[in-house]
Amino acid sequence: MNYCAFISYNRADTAVAKWLLRRLETYRVPKRLVGTMGAHGVIGRRLGKVFRDRDELAAADDLGAVVRAGLADSDALIVICSPAAATSRWVNAEIEAFQKLGRAERIFAYVVAGSPGVAAGPDCPFPPALIARDAADNIQEPMAADARPSGDRRHRAFRKLVAGLLGIGYDALARREAQRRQRTITTVAIASLTGMVIAIGLAAAAYIARNDATRRQAQAEDIMGFMLGDLRNKLTTVGRLDVMRAVDDKATAYFATLHARDISDRALEDQARLLTDIGEERTQEGQQDAALSAFKEAYARSRALYDREPQNGHRLFDLAQDEYWIGWVAFQQARYDDAGLWLRKYRDSGVKLAAMDRTNFDWQKEVAYGVQNLAILDERLGHYDAAEKGIQDQLALYKQWLAQRPNDVALRYEATNAAAWLGSVDLKQGKLSEAQAYFAAAVDGLNQNIAAEPANQEWKGDVIDTLVLLASAQAALGERTLARANAGIAAATALAMTVHDAANNHWRQSLGTAVLWQAILAPTIPDGAERAIQAVQLLEAARGAEPKNEQIQRHLALALDTEARRALDWNDPVTARRDLTQSFAILDPMWQQTHREDLRSLLAQTYLLDGDIAARDHDRDSAVSAWKHAQDLLEEKDPVNPTLPFPRLEHLVHAMYRLGETAAAAPYRDRLDAAGFVPLEPFTADSQRATVGRNIKETHDVHSVR
């Protein structure tokens, strides 16, 4: 058989599955056991390759050909047991399929959470297929390696698992490992002494040096494996994330000193995967520069491996993931040229990968991901037509695949993500009803996933952002009650998520954005002012963790504008001016770097507020200057496409009304009305701010435009 074991697990236990795969594939059998007979045959030097089902299952009623082939080609089945796994029908289906192969005695339970003594209920870690009944109908739980801190703990549980795979007793393995450790110490001492004594002749010296270097490299790899395996997971378990980050940083720095040609394929692959894991964790913590360093180191190793085996699809897959992550970090840092370069590399790798094996569904999906990433980049740059076409093509693929796999939660998630992006693109084109429908469909799909996998935090995190988008579309259509309700649900869910993981900066940002929309939609001034203050505090904390995250900066600027508006409503121009100064300090440098559409509208809104504060202070010249600046920003036309983008129109009409140019604003007002748009602040020339603007124009024609 090609695999020594097949790891079955629920998506919630992915981190444990990755760790276990690395530990099993890199485990070296004690020398004195190699060549002896175990219960299942002669024991080799290594356990062998391990099959890990990356994306759970594909179809509703069938495990899929790849998974079934993996089970049939695996000598043993390892089930990572937890309450999440106990409720997963796919984990249970894999166990049943393996039992039907006649190898039930080669199923090993590895408990990571729950209560093994509880045979039913929310704390039971065992899937139903692992629980048997005796002749008296009494429940019999399986023998299990208990990796919980209150059980065998991870190291002892891993050793039990290895003993079972080798077909020997636990005590025999533990004894041999102890002997190996003692021999290693003795060998190091003898080798050091020998190195000092022998050194006779250049040939002998070269021989010793070569072997000594090989030994040191092996020892270094073992040490790094321990640091990034056992030690790293133990530090995570006890909550010492500060020490874990220091270990990761040391490992990243060490890897950077190594040249790919001097490292074995196995070591290169392990390092690449570990560096990618470190990079992903750094992105969640908001440390984008550290993440980029890790991803680039991972890419260098994946590139070397792929160059050695260009026909190996698995090598190309790993390379593509690193290309994506480098592009994603560049996107988050608003380095859009770099983002486009790497995301196009990722797309091209995905197309090449899909052509290697048309039957590999995971590889086919890489094509869709590549299309979506570039469409999202087009959307960010204001290329809405190109973005819409790209995402529509992607969504068509997902609908086709979902018809074949209606219960595939991972595929449904990808489809909902595409729908949400289509909604965003439609919102910016003034297709408000279509945008609302896309967002509602995305929320529905995510809620279906949450119902299927209640323990999966990823679905809950994404539903927060999608509810906020839905609320924004409903607000634009004047459906304020629905918009407030959805913003409230998003804020409550985000609050629970941040309590679950306070270090997750994306969830902190999501909470700040949800509270911001509660402030924008608040029916009373006091409620709006209080929530605006909360939103600013949350988003300032998020920016502290990710100072280069452009999206967080934009949301913070909008929160400061909202706080300034509420302060002005309270007749507190001093606080409003302070908030606006901070908003300009964020937006001006960003605008100097790139003239993006969403920045343009946000900066124009800030100038409108600047003028409103000046008008409240009876500084008419400054008010007109600020409103005119907003108008100039919004009326600047693209020579290729002279039609003004829809997101500019609301603020442009407000600016023109403030300046008394109501007739000139009529065409823009008509476009907004045709889209069904309902402004939060009514378009009226009778408002206090508009009247000030009209009177200013009548007495200060020198400041008017056109």
C-alpha cells in the first residue's frame, strides 16, 4: 500500500491534522526495532506516507473516488476525535468505508477534545461508527490515544499511536526510544572526541568533516522539527503565544540562511509547509511584513522543489499557494502592482495544475480562485465591468459544481463568497436591488454552512462581513429597519468571535465595522454618537495591529467622519474638528499614493464635513472652499470613460446643493433616483447647511464654480 495511514478529521481540527501528518511522516523508527517483526510485518525505518483529506468530502452521498482510493490504499485509519468530528457525517462515512474494507482492527482513535467517557451528547468525541455495543447492548467506546492535557498528553499519545501503527507494545517502543536518546548522547560525545584525535591526513579529515556536517544538519533538522512541532503546539496549548512567536521568528531566520540545493526534498517540503503556516498565523495577527517574509521563504523552497519535479502536480499546488499568499499580502498593503504580478502567477499556476489532472476537483477549483482574485483586484482599482465579468464566470462554475455536489460545504462557501463580491461590484455600479439579492444569497449560504458545522468559526467570521454588506445595500434602498437589524446581528456575532479569539485582528476589524454601521444607521443622536466612539476605538486597535492595512485605515477614517458628524449634531464643533483632522491625516497620504475610487468618495465626504463645521462656525469662505474641493474631486472625469461612477453621486449632489447648484445637480440626482437610492441625509435645498451654501453663493460669487 502507498500510505501507512489515512487521517480522518473535521475541518475544525485541521491544525491538529497538519501537525500529526508532519510528525508521522518525519518520525524515525528506533534503529533496534528496524528489521524486526511487528504484528503487521517487518518494521521499516520510516512509517511511510500519510494521506490527509484536505477539504473533507465533495459529494452528498458519496465519499468520492479520490477519498475511497486513499482509504483503500492506506494500511491504517487514524481518526482525530473531538466533538466536531463526532457530529461530522463525513468523518463517520470514512470510518464506515474503512470498516467495509475488512481492516477495522487497524482503526486508531486520537482524542484531542471532548470527554472520552461520555458516549453521547455534545462532549462525546467519538463518531457513531467507532462506538460498538456488546451482547448485552452496552456501549463500548474504542481504545484511544488521549492527547488532551488531562489524558496521555500529546507526546505520550503520539507514541501510543506509533506503537499501534508498528504493531508493537507501547512499552517496547518507549524503551527503544529511551535507548536511542542515550545512544545519541553517547555518539555525540564519542564523535567529538574522535574528531579531536583522528584528523590524520586530508582525506580522513575531509571524510570526517563531511559526515560531521551531515550529522549536524540532521540534528539541526530534528531540533527545528521539535521547535516547530511539539514545542510550538505545546506553547499554543498553554497560551504562551509570545514564546511561540519567538520560536517562529528564530526558525524563519534560520531557514533564511540555508540554500535550497543543500537540503533534502523532505526537509524542504516540511520547511515550506511550516513557513506557510507561520505566514498565515502572522496575517491573522496583523503582522503583514513578518507574514510576507515567511511566505517568500516558503516560496523559495516550493520553487526549488517544483523545479526538481516539474511534472509533479503536488509540487505545483504548493508553489501556487505561496504565490497566492505573497499576492494577498501585497493586496492588503495596497501594493497593487505587486499584487497583480503575484496573483497572475497564481492564476497561471492554477490553469497549468488543472490541465495536469482533469479528474482532480481540488485542482480544478484553483482556476476559479485565480479568476476571482484578479476580479477582486479589478474591483479595488475601480474596473467594475472587468470585475463583474470575472466573478460571474467564477460563480457559473460554482453553480455547475454545486449541482453535482449539493452538500459540499466548502464549495458552497466559495459560491457564497463569489456572490458577495458580485454584490459589492453591483453596489458600486448602482445596481442596488441586484446587490441586495446577492448579499442575501451569500448570507443564506453561510448560514447553511453554520447549521451543518456549528463549531466552524470560519463561517461565522465571514457571515459578519456579509451581513454588513447586506445592511449597506438595504440602507441605500431606504430599508433602514432591516439594515439596523442586520448590522446588529453582525455586531453581536463579531463580539462573540472576538471573545473566542482576542488575538484575531480580522474579527476585531469586523466588529469595528459592524459597530460603525450601527452608528451610521442609529435612529437617535445619542445612540449614534456612542456607537461611533466604540467603532473608532475598535478600529484604532485594529490599525495598531496592522498599520499598513489599507482597508482598516479606510474604515477608521469613515468612523472618524461619523463621530465628527454626530459631534456636530450635538453642536460640538471642537470634537468634530478633532475627529476630522485625524481623518485627513489618514486619507491624505493614501490619496497621494493612489487615486482609487473608494478613497475619492471618502475624501470628498470628509471635505463636505469640513465645510459643514466651518459653516457652523460662521466661516463662510472656508465652508465654500471645502465644499468646492469636494465637488472638484467628485467631478474629475476619466478621459476614457466620462460617465461619473455611481459611488460619487451621493456626495456630489450634497456638495452641489450646499453650493446652491441644485439645477446642475439634477442629472446626478436622477441617476440616484433611478437606482432606487435613498440618502441617509435627505437631498434638500431647505436644510440648514444647504441654505448656508446658497446664501454664500449669492454673496460670494468669486468662490462659485461653473
